[in-house]
Amino acid sequence: MSIKVENLTHIYAEGLPHQQVAIEDISFEIEDGSFVGIIGHTGSGKSTLVQHLPGLLKPNSGSIIIDGEDITKKEGSLTEIRRKTGLVFQYPEYQLFEETVAKDVAFGPLNLGVSMEEAERRVGEALKQVGMDVKLVGDVSPFELSGGEKRRVAIAGVMAMEPEVLILDEPTAGLDPKGHHDILELVEKIHKAKGGITILVSHNMADIVNYADKVLVIEKGKLVMEGTPLEIFKREDELIKMDLDIPPAAELIRTLRERGLKIKGNPMSVKEAVSAIYEAIKP
Amino acid sequence: MIRDITLGQYFPGESGIHRLDPRVKIVMALTYIVALFLVKDFWGFFFAVLVLSIIIKASGVPLKFIIRGLKPIFIIIIFTFTVNMFMIGGEVLWQWKFLHITREGLFIAVFMAIRLILLIIGSSLLTLTTKPIHLTDGIESLLKPLTVFKVPAHELAMMMTIALRFIPTLLEETDKIMKAQMARGADFESGNVIRRAKSLIPLLVPLFISAFRIAQDLAMAMEARCYRGGKHRTRMNAIRIRKGDYVAVFLLILFVVIIVAEPSIKGLLV
Ligand SMILES: Nc1ncnc2c1ncn2[C@@H]1O[C@H](COP(=O)(O)OP(=O)(O)O)[C@@H](O)[C@H]1O
Ligand SMILES: [Mg+2]
């Protein structure tokens, strides 16, 4: 499993007065097993970019090569590509429609043509992966669940297709701090359990820093930075110039340094920051 | 894809047509539509096309944009054309088994198709050059006299404003839900009629829920800002008749006179 994106450009409403170049000349590669974070402001083109990977949008130019096959040139059914690359949309709870949770989660696998028994097995498995029990919620209407639970069900709906690439577009948007934290933990757990590629889209650096092996920073439709979280944070000043939030711990270290405290290294998590500060002020 | 529909869309601009009083534009559009049903011969249509072309040119809306708006109704045009062509009796031009095309049928079919196209372009030109908010202000103002007969002019106008305002939002929502379900392997394009109708359920259920949610939020927001209908409500931008509007009304009257008098003018010339 590998993804290679080359010179991808997408223009909405081309030729109309409200034409909009959403992404421009984006190229990158993702290796098997990696956890990739995509960050950028609202409107920078993150959603547009990830919707190309399962072939939901066609680029104006450029190519997307998944496992050696250029999916932008593919004719006919894209079902197989959509099975391989599962995309969880932003606010995925708005796509729920079935009478029961179990039926809704089974929608994806049944579209792929798996048997009833296999679908049932996958529903149980997927719900378990998002921390829910099919015996408890299987027969409940999805509309009776809480916001956070609905979102988990929606994520399970994509997981049940057993994708090799799991893409989550701002999965924490609109959740309270606890729900936010829980979803991120969940995503990491899922990534470790299933292997393959996970892509997490966020406008918040702090969400990604603890989990990602690789970070892509998108600004006004262009890929402006690419690297490990550490490499990205070395360019802190540029991030701040782009008005992107840096993790609170990194922000604290930065402010302390400005005030003259000599802190070594590049601590990003709270834990690392605590020990770095302790080292610096130790008598 | 679904966002390409231009019917009912506003095309921003600063042309003289854009700046006309919305009431004048509404009356112009209605008059034009009525006039289309008065014309019966080639020269009448020629004149109607000519007038519309001049207005389009003056409005600065690209022709490509207007034609694009015709696409969704193309099937209806083809359908009426075919029905008219085969169904009307008269001098037979062509025959094959029970199908026949007559001279009269062909004329009526062509005229009907032109009439439909002009009608759609004429009315979409109104929405293309008028901001929805001005359009509904205009409608409200034109309906005002009818409040004597208990016609709820303000409420009707407000409902239209809201409906127009939410067309793009709902299209966007449709687009998003459609993509989300396609990501789960849904197929909206293939299969027979029944399968296709069934495949719409995963789209329609979330769409209705979204629509109700949006409506409820809006109602709440309006109430929170003390909205209580039309009585004693004033406007930030009151609409006012200006010099250009008098010119437009004069040209409109001229247009009507020519359309009505056209058969007799022709009679005089021949
Ligand atoms: N379906 C669409 N039609 C037209 N323009 C769009 C559409 N979707 C997004 N855009 C525009 O493209 C740009 C990128 O949007 P998006 O990919 O949603 O950004 P992000 O996910 O980073 O917030 C924005 O300026 C947005 O207004
Ligand atoms: Mg987005």
C-alpha cells in the first residue's frame, strides 16, 4: 500500500466568475504504515485534497497513484478504490440515515457486495473498534445517540469497509474537550490495530503532533511544508506567520525562551515540556 | 456537478440592468412573458429575440452562463417539441406508418420551443441581474396593495427570501452527503428506475434532517432578534424609482405597442 500524489490541481466552477483554485500543484508520497497529519486553515484546501484520494473529485490536472495504479485515469467503477481508501467526512454524523445503528454501519459493506453474515461480523468488529458494543447499540436508532456517539457510529460505518487507507477529515470538529481527546485516542488505537495508512486532517497542530509520523502543511491551496513533526516545529516562526496554532506546550516553551530562560531541545508534548523546563530551572 | 445549476442564481454586476428598480424589472419580465404568447409569426419572434439579445448584452452576463442554465430544462423543450411536431394535423410533409409531420405541426413545434427558451432566458435574466433580497423586496412592494384583501405580502416575500437564500446551502449539503455516501460505496448512477429511487434514500433522509435543523436554527435566530413579521418594519435600503427606471418603462411600453401592432404593421407593408 502506497500513495503518490503528483502535481494535483483542482479548480471549482472553472470558467465561471466565482471560479476558485482550491488546490494547486500538490505533490507528496505516503509510505505504507505511516500516520500522516494534514494541517492548514479553514479554506486552505484540505478537504478538497483528501476527497481526491477515493476518487470523489476529479482533478483538473495531476495524478494520484495508489498501489501503482493511477486512479485519475481509471474508467468505470471506482468501488474497489473506495473500499481501499475509506474517507470519514467532516461532521460524518450528518450522513446517518438507517433505522438502526447496525443497519447503518452495514450500509458500506453491503454496497461492496459482501454476504449478510460477513456484513454482520464486520458491524460487530467495527463498532468494537470505536469502543461501542453491538449488543447494546445495534438496534438503537442512530438519531437517539449523543453527538459523540453518532460520530463514532459514522466512523464505524467507514471502518466496516475495512479500508487499507483511513482518512479522517477533521474528526474532532465541534466536540467538547473530552470527546475531542477520546476521538484522537481512538484514531491512534485504530491505526495501531489495523496497520495500513491513516491520514488525519486538522486545523489544529496540537491534534497531530503526538501521533503523526509525517505532517503536510497546506496554505492557500499549496503544500508549503512537509516533514516529521519535529522538522515542522523547527520552523515554528513560519507556522506562526501563517497564523497556525502551535501546540500549547511548544507555545509555552517559546514564550519562556523569549523571556530569557534557556531551554534545550524541542519539547512538543506536555510531558517533554515539563522535564525540559525542570532541567532549565533546576538549581 | 450539482452546483452548476444557474436557475435562480444571481450574477454579480454593475450594469444598468442590474441597477434598475426590482419592481420595474419584475414587471418587465412578466410583460415579456405575456408578450411571448401574443406573438404568432416569424417577425414577432425575431423582434422578441432581438430585444432579449440587446438586454443580455447590456446586462453583461456572459451568454455561456445563460445557456448553461438552460441545460436542466433541455429535456422538457425536446419533449414539447416532439409532441407538437407529431400530434398536430394539417398538410402532411412526411409520413411513416402512423407517424406524420405536418407543416402546421412543424411551425407550432418550432415556435413553441423558441417561446419556451425565450421564456426561461427572460425570467432567468431577472434573477441573474437582481439580488435575491431586492427581488423579494420588489415582490413585497408590488403585492402591498393586495394586503387590503388579506394577502400576507410581507410573509410571502419573507418566505421567498428564505427559500432563495437556502437554495445554495441545500445544494451544497446535497453535494456533501452524496459524496459521503459514495465514499461508503453508494451508487447513484446505475441500475433501473426502482433501484435508483431506492438509492436516493441514503441521500434524502440526511438531507431532510439537515433542512429541518437549518430551519429550526434560523427560526430560533430570528426570534432571538425579535422578528415579528411585517408590521411597522422599515428597510435599511428602501427601493426608489430613478431616471433609468423611467427610461426602462418607456421602452417597455414601446415594446408592447410594437408586439401588439406587429401583424397590422406587416399588413400595411405587404
Ligand atoms: N464544492 C465546492 N464548490 C466551490 N468551491 C468550493 C467547494 N468546496 C470547497 N470550495 C472552496 O475551495 C476552497 C478550499 O476548501 P476546502 O477544501 O473545503 O478547505 P478546508 O477543508 O481546508 O477548509 C475554499 O475556498 C472553498 O470555498
Ligand atoms: Mg474541510
